[in-house]
Amino acid sequence: MGEHDELENRYLSEFEALLSRSGVVIGYRHDRAGIDTGLHLFARGEKPTRAGEGRPYWRALASRVWFQLKGVHATTTSAAEFANTDHVAVTVKVEHLKFWFAAPEPVYLVLYFESVDRFIGIDVRELVERQWGHDFYGTLRDRHGDVVVHVPTDAVMDTVSIAAMVDHRSMRIDGPAFRGRPLGHRMDPLRSELAPPAADVWVEMVTRVLQAHDLREASRTQVGDLTVLHGTIAQTLLWQSPAFAEYGYSNSPDEVRDEPALEQIFGNVGIILDSTQDRTTFTDEETKALSEFIEAASTNDLDVGVFFRGRDLSGTGGLWRSIVRESAPGDRQGGWHELGLEALTYLVLTATLVYLEFAPHLDWRHANFLG
């Protein structure tokens, strides 16, 4: 066993001890994938005891993170040299770098510096995007052998940074895709429908969908069961309503099924969230707020989205549809959109991170599967 083997044994054991504070260490029996070790992430929680007190426990997450480690001897980089640089150049194999970058689970390149007894590391996707941006594959397409990458020295790997990795999500990409997009689940966004969630879950889920499309809230007001938002949607909120999708095939499996029209909201918006399930009328307070909202929407030419938790289908009838017909001028009706549970279903199922966040709280009126 050489000097480098001795260093590797020391830093690998030390690093795995560091990882073990945030989950279960996992690894390959043989290093054949350019990866040394991994971590199955766990999150801290509390369980009630029979005495009614909380006791800490670890809850397994559906996420894993992988690490490739390299050691740097003190004779190669002294403590003074480390302190006087903002990044360290390291040589890796091109094929390994491409493999790490494309992996569906996060891979970190980690360096151990013997002179300062410190680990630094960076998510390979972040490393690649910093160094090559969108030209990564084009630049290295015909490259073979080794390539030099740069790891910032301030990217310290310690208990705090490793514990923060619970924000990483692993996603299966080998299941059915929707328009070339891996969804992380098998449900058909166009032919499934949520059952009404609890009101607080529904409000939070709609809010997360809007945030996923970069809603920049200017104001939020709660009036009765109505939440009234004003702001800007910076990334187009685009959806189709499963209520108008053709479920079966007319003649043969090869026939193209009819799809609902695309709808969208973008730019300066007014949003109403109605968390009631069986609304038949409005309170006086809600009526006043709604009147003010309609006036502001018309005056400021806002794109309007009304999300409701009730049983009506998007845009087909019911109380909210009658409100639109009575209040919106003829040339403005295209700027009013009513989104029921089936439209929200499409938005949730195509916003994978939102779906994964709320999946434990969701039930289904009906679910159809892709593939």
C-alpha cells in the first residue's frame, strides 16, 4: 500500500463518518462507475411518545446523493497555497464528467486537502454550468481522456452543507414521459382528476403552482373564503383541462385523440382562490371584495385566473362562470379563466416538484396512467 492509498483510507473514512450524520452511507462494492460513495438522505423528525412527549427520529427520504472523492497531499498544496486561492484545478476523465452531469441523482466532486484537513465539493451540474454553460456537450463532444475542472475553495463540505442536501430530489426518468418530459410518476396529466383536497392543502398547492411559474406577489388579501392576489406571472402558466380531453379511441389505438385547447395566464394578473367546495352565494364582505377586484381587473387590463375547489368544471358553468359573464366586457372574457380541480390536476401533474411535495396528501376522483 502506497502513500496515496494511506491518505485515501483516512479521508474516505472521515468523509463517510461526516455523511452518516445525515443519513445512511451507501456505496459500490467495486469502483467501476467513477463514484466512491453515496448517501441515502434522512430528515430529522419527531414522534409522539405514549406520554405525549416528542422524541427525535430519522425519516427516510426518496433521495440519494453520490460523491467522487480525490485527495490532495500536503506536499502538493500547502495550507498557505490553499488560503491564497479561490479555486482549485483538478483533472478528471471526460467520460466520467459527462456521466456525472447526466446522472438523474446529484453527483458531487469532492476534494480533501491534507494540509488543512478540509473537504470542499460542488454539485457537478453546478460545476459544469459555471465552467461551460450551455456549450458543455458541444465543447467536449470530440474530447477524450482528461479535462481540467475548477472547484471553488469556499464550497466547504461540512455537517451544515451536507444536512442541507435534503433539498435535493432524485427523480426516476425511466418511466413514461409526457411530451418528452420525465414526470417522476405514471399518471396521465390529461386524463386524471384530483378529488377535493382539504382547503388548506388546496390553497397551499395552488400557491406553489403559481410560485413555480414565478408569481411575484404584489398583494394578498383574505376575505372570507376568498384569497385575492395581485402581481405578475413571469413564466407563462399554461394548461389544458382534462374535462375536455378525449379518453378513448374512436376506431383504433393508432388514431389521434382530440385534446383540449391550450389556455394561459401571463404578465400582470389578478388571481382569486376560492377554497369552498359547495359555493352557491357570496357573503356581503366577499361581494364587496369581488366588485373591487372586477373593477381593478378591468381598469388595469389584468389577466384573471379564478381557482375554485368546488365541483364545477373549468369554464363550463356554475356560479363563477356567471360572474364572468355578468362582469367582464365582451372583449375581455378571453382574459378571464376559471380553473377547477381538473385544470389544477394538469398543472400539478406537469409541475413535478409540486406533485412530489403534495403527493402524500392527494386523493383521486379517477387516475389514468401513461404507458
